[in-house]
Amino acid sequence: MATSVLALALERRAWSLAALCLLLGVADAATRLPPETLENLMELLERNPGARRGR
């Protein structure tokens, strides 16, 4: 069974690689959203910046 790059990065505690994998996944998902959905998401994140890091 093949193991994903993200799974290997997490197992090896390679946090920069894990973050890159997650970023690529989010970017790919964002390209599939309707434009208004992405705009709404960005507005929500800009209004509540502390929500991104649990502050």
C-alpha cells in the first residue's frame, strides 16, 4: 500500500514538508470552488485573523 507524502512527513516530524503538502491541497481545493465562495472565505478570514491560529 502506498503512503502519502503528507503521512510520511507527519511520521518523520518534517513539519515544513507537511505544511507544504497541506498548502498544496488547500490551493488545489480553492481552484475548484466557485469564485464567490472563495471571495467569501477570504473575507471571513480577513475579519477574524485570530481564528486561523486559535488565538
